[in-house]
Amino acid sequence: MHILPKGTMCSLRNALLMWLVPLFLVVGVGSSTYTYWSYMAMVGGFMDEQMQQLAQAVSTREELPSAWSQDETAVHRNGSYVTQVWSPSGQLLMSTWSGAARVMVQSQGFHDVQADGRRWRVYATDAVRDGRRVQVLQSDDFRRKLAAGRAVAELLHALVLLLLSIPVLWGVAAKLSREVRGIGEAAARQDAHTIAELPLTRVPSEIAPLVQSFNGLLTRLREAFAGQQRFLQDAAHELRTPITAVALQLENVRRDLPPGACDQSFAQLQAGVGRAQRLVDQLLKMSRHDGPAVQEQPVPVDLQAQVHESIDGLIALADQRRIDLGFVHEAGAPTSIALTCRAADIRSVLDNLIENALRYTPEGGTVDVHLSGHDGRPVIEVVDSGPGVPPEQLGRVFDRFFRVPGTGSGSGGSGLGLSIAQAAALRCGLRIVLRNRDGASGLVARVEPMQAGGAASFTAKKALRAG
């Protein structure tokens, strides 16, 4: 049996209200019913005793008591007793109210009589003094109304308590929901870089086993990530030495061969060794950035200076491929932009995007790095004149080891650069958006802050102009 409702109503708060509120109502109705019958029995016993005493007092008198006039209000609303004296022949000799039921019971004791459309409680004595009988009557409706009023009062008390308890239940359930939601938010903040056990402080004992099980899963996941990182680092380090040795031996063999011999084969072999070296370097870089051991704290980084530094570091590759690599500072962009992040991350973003553009741009092409502002936020765009990316492949270029079909092996790419850049950008609170150039061949890699709630923090200053 499930105690939680289905669909959008499935929540602890709704479950508590759906079960406790009806329970309170059932308890209130049950308490009122019990009060009605118990009060009816208590009041009935007390009034029956008074009726018996009154009837016996009247029957001991030698002469008939003087009759007095009672009205209907006193009898039916206030429960006044009606005294009657009957002759042996069944003639009513005396009655304190003329409207009372004219029914003579035939035996001594208490009786419930239905007469004139009303129910009466009657006590009759044995025949005394010339065979006369004394009867005392009381309206049974009065008794029932008295007990019903008591039961209604009890039910009203329960309803008042229910109305007062609903806000308390709502608040307690809301607090419980926030506590559980806080555990969920702590779990949602876990990623490959910050895998830590969820705190068990102020965790309800009912869900503590669930949190402990989840912590065990996180521990195993952290160990798996650490093992993966160690394997990646060890494999890359082990591969670097033999690949470097192959490259050196290839250079030695090249010097021993006469000029022009096997130039094409050696060029292809050197290109393959170069790609292997680049792949090893990218794997090492990826392991350093992906691993949770990175402890560098975010600091303000001059974005424009970092762009210049990345361009300076790749100018040799641009000259080698005879590509015009330049920097464009758009009008209106801040002259000084401080981005709070890890310097290695923003450097990785810029280096990989610029290097990717240089490797896929044909010789004689251009690669420009634009720094501009949009809605008060800085934007970096790396624009190349390469072949671009087919629209159906744009969603996959950030996958590891993915290379656009048809690019060939001449670029020397490993399929890891954009993946590394995207991961580093996310850690900086940035995102990378790729699109093909409008009206020309080439690709535009746009680096911009994420929407509201991102982690990026900017400080921009504009230079003061004279005049």
C-alpha cells in the first residue's frame, strides 16, 4: 500500500495532510459519538433517579397534590417534569400540564412511551391509596437535545483543534520538505571534480539509511574517477617516452638518408608521430583538468592580457602554417576585463580554441580573436576561414575523440581540444557556442557568460577619453 499520492500531488506535505486531516476528522466524529452516548447515559441515569424520587414523594401523600400550570416551553425546552395521578379505572385525576400525553402505563418502573407524536420518558409507581397510580413524565427530545449539544460542542472543539493544527502541520511538513530538498541539492552539486559525502547532520533517522547508501555510492564513484585519472596519467606518461624516442630515431634516420629519398613517406611518418605526441599531451592536460586534485583557487584574471598571451604562445604555429593570426578589440568593449576563475582554465579555453582554428584553417587563411561586449558582458569570438562544420555535426564536436568526417589527418588534431575547452569553460561559468560564418566559409567559436546563475564574475573598466 502506497501512502504517497500520485502525480503532481506526490509530496511529503500532501501525504501528511491527506492522512492526518481525515484522521483528525474521524477522531473528532468518533469522540462526539462517544460523548453523545455517554452523556446520554449519565444524564438519563441522573434524571431517572429524580423522577423516581418525585413519584414516590407524591404517592406517599394522603391527598392529591394541588395542580399547577406548566407551559410547553418549560416541558419541552427546559425538561421540566410532568406529574400525573391516575385512578384505578384509568381516569386522569391530576396533571401538572394539560398538554402531556394521556397514556397510563400498566406496570411499575421506567417506560419509553410514544404519544401525540413525541417520545416521553415515564416512571410509574405501584397502585397506592385506593388504587391510584402516580406517573412522572419527561420529554425524551429534551434529553436527546441536551446530549446532542454536548456532542456538537465536543466536535467543535475537535474542529478548532484541526484548524489550528493544519497550519502547524503545513509548516512542519514544509520544513521537512526543505530539509529533504537540501539533501537533494547537496547531491545535485556533486560532479567529477567535487565528489564528497553528503552530511548526516540534521538528517531524519528515517532517511538516514538512504543518505548513507548514497554516500557509499559516491565513495565508490570517487574511487572510480580517481582510478580512471591515475590510469590516464600513467598511460600518457608511459607513452610519452617511447613516442619521443621514436621521434628522435626518426630524425637520426632522416639524416642518414640521401636528400629526396622517401620524402613523402617520412613526412607522413613524422606527421603520425606528431599526432601521437599531441594526443599524449592532450591526454595529460585532460587528466590534470578533470581530476579532483586540482586545488588552484579562482583569482581575477585580466581577460585581454590572457588573450594576448595565448596568441603569443601560438604565433609560431600560425607562422608555420602561414596563417594570419590577429586580435580585434571591438568598439565599445571594456578596455580592462577581470574574470574571476582559475587562470589555467581560461588559458585552456583560449589555447584550445585558437589552436583548433589554426589546425583546421588551410594555409594562407586567417584566424581572428575578437573581444567585444554584449549587454554589459564581455564576449570572445575566435573566427577562422576554415571549412566550418556541417550543421548536423555541430552538436557532436564537443565529444571526446570526435573528429568531423572528411577533415583528414593533415590537421594533426586529436579530437580532444574542444572537449577540454568546453570543460574548462564550464568551470569558469562560461559556455562555448559554435556556428558557421554567415556568407563565408569558416567557423565562429563564441565564448560568453552563462545565463543568470552562472559562476562567472566580471569586473570591467573603460578607459577615460580626453575631450
